[in-house]
Amino acid sequence: MKRKAQTKGEAIIPAELLEQARRSISMDRLKTKSGKCTVCGGETSATGADSLCWVCRRLKISAWREIEQQAPAQE
């Protein structure tokens, strides 16, 4: 049994809107690949101001937490 060939109907999303979405996605990809991590040289995210990759940023945050927990014990 064969299926009927589907006829091309009207586009649900206008072509202009699709093209705009494609351009915004390509611009986002360019932004994320632009920087390198100052510690390991990996790719940085566009959200960070400290130019660290996500791994180095997590290590930095966990080190801060560890120092904060040790400070009250020394006093």
C-alpha cells in the first residue's frame, strides 16, 4: 500500500521569522567560541565576566566555599 503524496501547503511560520531565528542562533554560536579560559585554555561562556570555562569556574566556587567553611573553625 502506498501513501498519498503530501501537497505543499502554506508555511506555518513566515520565512522572514525563520531567517531571523537562524541569524540569531549563528550570532550566539560566534559569541560563545570567541574566548579562551585563562587557566586551561578551554572555551569560555559568554555569561562569565572572569573569562573562565565552566570547569574552572566551578573549581573556583568550590574553593571559595571550602575557605569559608574553614575560617570559622580557626577562630
